[in-house]
Amino acid sequence: MKALCWFGTNDIRVENVPDPKIINSHDAVIKITSTAICGSDLHILDGYLPTMEKGDILGHEPMGEVVEIGSAVKKLKVGDRVVVPFVIACGECFFCQKQLYSLCDNSNPGAKLARKAMGHATAGIFGYSHMLGGFAGGQAEYLRVPFADVGPFKIPPGIADEKVLFLSDIFPTGYMAAENCGIEAGDTVAIWGCGPVAQFAIKSAWMFGAGRVIAIDNVPERLKMAEQQGKAETVNFDDVDIYDQLMQMTGGRGPDRCIDAVGCEAHAGGTLDGIVDTVKTATFLATDRPHVLRQAIMSCRKGGTISIPGVYIGFGDKIPLGAAMNKGLTFRTGQTHVQKYMPLLFEKIEKGEIDPSFVVTHELRLDDAPEAYNIFKEKKDDCIKVVLKP
């Protein structure tokens, strides 16, 4: 089959690789019909994610048709149409029983590496390094899915892929980010970043009863989408000091809830701390550029909440922990417990409450995946979200 493989920083190629096979009785194999490029895939492209190996297959936002099942799989049959969550979970361990699927104890063969880096191992993730399992990803023609009775979510016929594809990751991720904020009716929610996850966080903040949503970015087409599709007030961080602007917009109190939907590769608009971050990461003196997290801590109102769906890799430098502690801030973070949210969010799609396909700006062939990554990374042609078709 064809698959998009990683060979090094800024070196990805579509290669012919062996087809996946059932290797455990709980596996399924699906034929991919649609798969997407996620913003967190760019961390791999840019060389930020450790424990990648040459030839690793990328991608964690797939859907398709079941073509083979293991003997122990009970909930799927050949021909079923499914969306596959990026998180791989066993469904039986302590964490899965609490619906904390991204913390699964049993799905990560790279647990030893993960414990060294984080103290504990988290769940396996498709196409996202050997520390997170070394699983082949979904930017391919076929995908092996472990624990197939726990992950894949069945989709009835007649619904376009683009309406449901993002149940695999970015819609649940944006929704959980808003839920983690603990939004109370009328709250002001500030969201850093207007990429695809942030677009869903904006939509979700309204679902939880926000009174105002303020979206922060410097990419015109993203700000336009946040304003037109998300009904958010928008701020371009190239034009203003964000702290000063947020204080002005909130009467000096600060936003009640803040969402960092950017993560470890924040662009800082020429700020001093952003320049230092860039130099340190370029010279391997730091793993992350946490400018947005610092800004959110300083801007959030006293007693407020900061939600972090943006991916961080290792050790952030000069985080204002004193400000966070003295202001009494609450932090909620984590990879998304996708399996928990898929039924709820699919119901919202079915009822017409939301059509997630609004984020799609580009559709390309899998053969064109390297160029698709370049378009997405460099934000060419007003690109916000790319769907690949094998």
C-alpha cells in the first residue's frame, strides 16, 4: 500500500510499504477513505517530537471501511464504516473504566520510554512516535486498529466523510478544551490560536454557555473564520499587546477562562520571550516555545481556569508559576478522551447543531501529502485544514 512516511525533519515521503495485517485477535483493518493533517503533525515535521524512527507512518485522523476483523472482535463487521479515534485504548484498565481513555494503561508498547520522559506512560496514539506506541498512522491506504471494539465509531450511510471525520480528533479536542474550562453562564473565554482545534473550541465554548469568546491569532483567514463561523471577537497579536488588549476588553479583570490551543511551537510576534524561545529551541537548549502559556497565565483573571489542548513536548522554560499560584488559577490539560465524546458529538452532527466540515479548505490526494503538509505549514492559499483522499 501507499503511506506517508517520516524520514527526518522536514523529510516526509509517500512510499510503498507492506499492507497491515491482523496480529492480535482484537484487531481490525480498515481501508482509509479520508484522513486529515493535524496541527500536531507539524511538530513531527519540524523535528520536535522525540523517538520517531525512519519510515514511521504518520497520521491520526482517519476514517474508512472495515475490511478485516480479528476473531475476538464482536462490535464490528466487514463493511462497517467507521471513524477511528487518535487515542488507542483497551477499555478495561483503571483509567478506561473512568473514561480517561488517553491515559490507558495497556495500549502503549512504548511505556518504558514514556515513563522516562513523563513519570508514567499514557495511551498509545496512531502515527505519533515510539514513546506513544510506535503505531503506524492513518495517512495511508490501510490501517491496523488495535482494540477494535473500543475505538472505531460506526457511521451510518448517507453522511459525508467531511462531516464526521473530525470526530477522530479535533472536534472532541476542541470540545474537551472548552469543557475543561468549567465555563459558567456569561463567562468571557479567550482562546489563543485560531487553527482547527481552536475553531471547534470556539464553537464549543458557546455550547457551554459562554457570554463572550475572544479569539487570538495573526493569520487573517483564521481570524476571519473565527469571526464568521465562530461569532468570536478577534484580536491580531501583531497589532496589539495581548495582555493590555484583554485587560481593556474585560474592564481590567481579565478573561474568566483561557484556552491555549497553540502549544509548543507558539509564534510570539517579536516579543522578547518569544525571541528567546526561538533561539533556545533552535539550539536545542529547550524543547518548547511556551509563549502563549505565559501570556494566558498573566492575562487570566484571578481564580480563573486555563485549559491546555495544545501539545507540549517536554520542558517549558520560565513559566510564571508564581503568578499562577498567587492568582489561584486552575489548570486542566491532557490528550483527548476521544471515545468518551464521539457519541455525544455525533448526535450534535446528526441533529444539525454543527457541521464540522466548515474547517475544510483543501482536499488533496494521498500522493500529494508532502506538498499538502507544505501548504498547511506555510499557510499557503488560505489553508486551514487539509483532508487527504487515498
